[in-house]
Amino acid sequence: MRFNWRYSPLVAAGLFLAGGSTWASFDSKWQAPSGLLPDQICPAWVLTDTASPEDPALTATHLMLSTSAGGENISYGHFGAGLQFPDPLIIEFRARFESGSWSTDSRAPLAVLFTTSPDVGNALYVRTGQIFLNVDNNIRGPTAALDTASFHTYRTEVTAAGVVEVFYDGALTLTGSVFISNSHNSATPRVVWGEVSTFAQGTSEWVFLRHNAHATGCDQDNDGFQYADDCNDLDQCTYPGAPEICDGLDNDCDLVPDGAGVVPPGPIKDLQVLVDAATLRWIPCGGCSYDVVKGDLGALRSAGGDFSMAVTSCLEDDSLDAYSLDPAIVPPGTVGFFYLVRGEGHCGHGTYDSGYRSQVAPRDAGISASTTDCP
């Protein structure tokens, strides 16, 4: 048998400072490597897709959005009174413009629209070799000539006073303002991205998009704390009052990484051997890195639970991710393997103990006495 618990996949994320002038804790964070489409995350993006036959195409690295006619649109949006805009509103994304065309000078096939109050807003447009804002409906405004065919990170900051600043790979590139237009903007708050114009068509590829506008009623990491109270709602290990471990992060949301009461990493739970019988996964709580030991379950039983006699190898030493691979086949006559994981922090080793009452005795001393323990 193998020691085996439930596993819930996570996408870990934290506080970001990426080329803008302001720190932001992003309340909405979508990224292609998560394997989820934007309408599958929390808060969910609303998909608009009038393209035919095209649909959003997600790969391991990016999301492709494509239209083949000017009257088609394919985009994702957050809408309505549930959006609460801080000062400044920050929208950040990484994308590239692949190809396309437009029938008016004030539109582009890649765009991010934002409406901050009824009929007040603007948009960042990206097309071949140019990024720009508008100054009114169908009137192009501040423009910069830049490479757009490769992936770049764009960050738009919108202040309560209506000033719009656009950063391109960390450099301030455009400065403009919001404007009043019931044709260009919307009657309700919104953040919309993709191919959004009936005057343009084309293909773009997106790696991530995130913003700091608050959306109500969302606990994305299912830790029991809503986004408004959770300083990192994509990390199940981070929430107000969480144990503060020595991992360099602000686990308890007191704005102080490794703050008062910091302790070594605790038990790692929810270890699971997946259906391929070779891949181990666990929830990445409890350390900066992880050690994984493997042992002989028959030897453990024969030794009366003495782990020093049963551990056979250090499968992972200071692994930076929350998975491991062991394709070994159980030899004939062997009862089975066991696997145990501990976190590693800035202040030393964590524990191989499970934290469950069903555990009969501590494990760490025995495993440490083994000649095959992780260093």
C-alpha cells in the first residue's frame, strides 16, 4: 500500500510589483499555465464569443483569441456594480499581437477596455507595432511605436482623478485620461479584454491578465476567507490568522513576512499518489522547498514502526515545487512503498509527521537516524 490522501490543485500567487508605480494585491488573477479558461476561475470572466468557427484555444503557455471578420467579437469581461475600483485601478497582462486588420484608426484587434463610472473610461489598444489610447470615441490619442509581435507585459494604471498611465515591460510609455462617451464606454463598470471591436479582426495570444478591482462573493482558494479579507486569495495556506512559518511570505496577512511567532514548517498534508502510480502531489503549504523520502512498508512493519530501518531513499531534496515522480515498479514479494514529505524553511527543517491524531509516534528522529534521509 502507499500512504495516500486527498489533493486539491492550487495555483499559488502573491503580491506583485511589475513595472508600475504602485504595489497591487490583485483580486482577479487568470493565467494560462493554470490550465483553466478565464470563465472557469473565481471570480469568473464572462465570455463573449460571436466568432465562427473560432473559439478560445488554451495551451499550456497561452490563450489564443481569434476572429476572422469585423463583425465578430471574442472577449472576456467583468461587469456590473459588484466591481469596486480602488485608486488606482491596475490592469496588468502579458500578450502578443499575432495578426489582424482594422477599418478605423482608433481600433485594434487586441484591446483592454475599462469603464470606471457610467460612460467614463478608455481602452488600451495593441496592433502591429503600435500601442495607443483614445481621447474620445473613434479618435486615437497617445500612441507609441513598439514591438508588439513578441510577448510583452502591459500595465495600465487609472487614478480616481482619471489619469491613465501605460507601462510597457516596466517603462512608462503612454499617458492619457478617461473620457465620457456612451458609445465607446459602458453604462456600468467593466473590465473587458480580447478582440472587442466591430471595426477590427485578428488573433492575439495571452499569458495572463489580472486586475485589482474588487469583485464580490469570491473565495477562490476555498480557505474560508473572501477575497476582501484574504491577502492572497489564490493561496490556501495564506489567510488572516494562518500559522506564520519561516518561508519568507506573509502567511497570516499582517503585512509582515515571517512576522511575530514565526515557527518552522508544520506537517504537509494531502499527499496523493496519482492514477499513473508514479506522480506524487501535495498542497504547497509549509515551506520554501520540500524533501521527500521513500521507504519499504514491509520493513517498517517488521521493525515495529522504526523508520530508521525502513527508509530506502531521499526521493527529492529541497524540491521547489509540490510534486515528485517515482516510476519504480514494486518488486515481487514487496508489500509496498511509503512516501513522506516535509517542508523546508529559512529557519530549518519541517516535520515528516502528519499532524493527524491517528499517527502513533513521531517520525522525525527515526528518519533522521536513517543513512538515506534527505540532508
